[in-house]
Amino acid sequence: MKGWIVKKPLTIEREDISRGENNEENLTKVKITKCLLTISDVLTYNGTNEQTDFALGSYGTGIVSESSDSTLTPGTHVYVRPYIPCNECNNCQNGAYGSCSDMKVAGVDYDGFLRDFTNVKPSDVFQLPESVSDLKALFIDYISLAVSIVDKLHVEKGDYVSVVGANYFGIILSQILIYYQAVPILCTQHEDSFKMAKDSGIYYVLGDEDNWQKEVLSITGGRMTSHVVYMANSDIPIVKAFSLASYGAKVIYTGESNKNASFSFHQAVKKQLEIVCVNNGYDNTEAAINLLANDAVDISRLKINCVSDNDVKTVLDDMNKTLLEKDFVHETVVETI
Ligand SMILES: [Zn+2]
């Protein structure tokens, strides 16, 4: 098995990764067909995450190659769940793996999906309905994380939710909120994200030229929002999210990267906000696949760059350059070989 390994900052090589293989019995062998590169991969590639020697890529789709599980016949299109619970914490010991205190993530803590084949437990392999393409399936984890957020917020029909950061996850989360009959107010500093969000069916999108606090005040009839979601990997200061919250509001801190940030809690303390961190959708993979099959999410307006396996180094260099210049980078799909 071969995968793209970060050897040192800005150096990636395609090499054998059989050494780290899981040797348990009854594993399912999956040929990876597509892998999604995200900001998290760029932060590993450029050395910010200070991790090396494992394959990048937290999200991958593929085709079953070998399996002893009768439901997973060779040729079946699948999504592989990118998490391994620690099996040691109190929650894992009680079988609540989705609430693991030290969840390991593919491409961050162990070899990810920027590779040719992987051997995984059948319970982490999810068959994809025909209507869910490989490209859509790469966003399953964004949707399962969005479902976790909706659960934590306890949103009800007609509730306004400020979503601060219109990266692809912010746009997908807003669509899921609409599906659950809430009303997202999506905030972005980027013109292209503004347009993509509008084209993706989000009604309230606030851009760089809008006064977000004033607009939210007007939309909510002076109440502000009692639900706020802040994208940790956006380039927007979190104080802007606090400014959209009503007194005692619930603020979700989330994101698909482990980018570090420092900020002042001053406004949050003043308003007695309830800050909740949500970092995975481990238990919601099947729900996410159903939502995709029911067209609850439309990714057709996202500008998704697709490249071949041989262009991995070039595309990571490009993504790193964009991140340095704009503090913001969109996902790229790699067709693996
Ligand atoms: Zn655990």
C-alpha cells in the first residue's frame, strides 16, 4: 500500500505505508478513489501542526476490494469513517464511542486517505446509495458534524442561527439548518464565498460591506440570535460571533481543523454566553448519508478543484500559498491511483 507522507515541512513523498497497517482479522480492504484535502492537511504540510510521517487526508471514498462481511461485496461504493475512539476513556469503556475524550482522526492522528488502499473495520465502512456520488460523499463528515451541531443547539422551527464563517462547512451547515426549518444568517468576509452561499440557497448572507450586528438586529427584530455557530478555521475574529449573540445565547465553537487561536472572552462573560465545542459527527454518518440521498445538501455551487494523484505536491503548494496570502483556503479533491 502506498500513500502520500509528509516527511518534513513542505516535503511530501509517495511511499509504502504497509508498516502502519492494522493487522486485525476480518478487516475490509477498500481501494480509495477520492480524497478531500482541507485546511487541516495544509497546516500539517506547512509544519504548523508539527506532525510528520503519516498519510494526509481525513476524508476518503472508495470501492470495496476484499471483505469477509457479506454486505460489503467487492465493487461496492463506500465511505470510510475517519475516526478511531481511544478505547480507554470512561465514555469508550461505557460504549459511548462518539463521546470519546481522545478521538483519533484520520490524516491528523493516523494515516489518512491520501493513499491507494486501506484496511478498516467493517463497522467503519458505509455503503453509498446510487444517488450519492463519490464527490458528494467526501462531504459526509461535514454533514454529520452539522447534525451534531443541530442536536446540541436544540433549534426549533423558525429559530435564527448566526453562522460565522462561510467556508464550505459553513455553507453546508446552513443548508442543514434550513432542512431542519431553522433560519441561518451566514456571515462571510469573502466575496466568492458570499456568492457561493447565495447560489447555494442561503437567504440571509451578510458580506464584508455589511454591518453584521446591525443587520442581525434588524432581521431578528432587535432580539439578536440565541444560537451562534463560529467556524474555528475561519479568519473572522470570534468577538464578531459574540457580538451577534443575545444575552445567555449558546455559541458553538467548531471547525474541521485543529488550527490554534487565542481570543478574549470579555464579551462572552458580559453576556453570560454558553460556549459549547463540537468536533465530530461520529454517531451521525448514516444520518448524513440519508440527508445527502434526500438532497438536503447541494454542493453543486461550491467551486471544487479536482486534481490527479500526481499533482498532490503542486496543489498543496498552491493551497499553502493561498492560506498564507488570504488566511483562508478551499478544499481540493484528489483522484487517487
Ligand atoms: Zn475514548
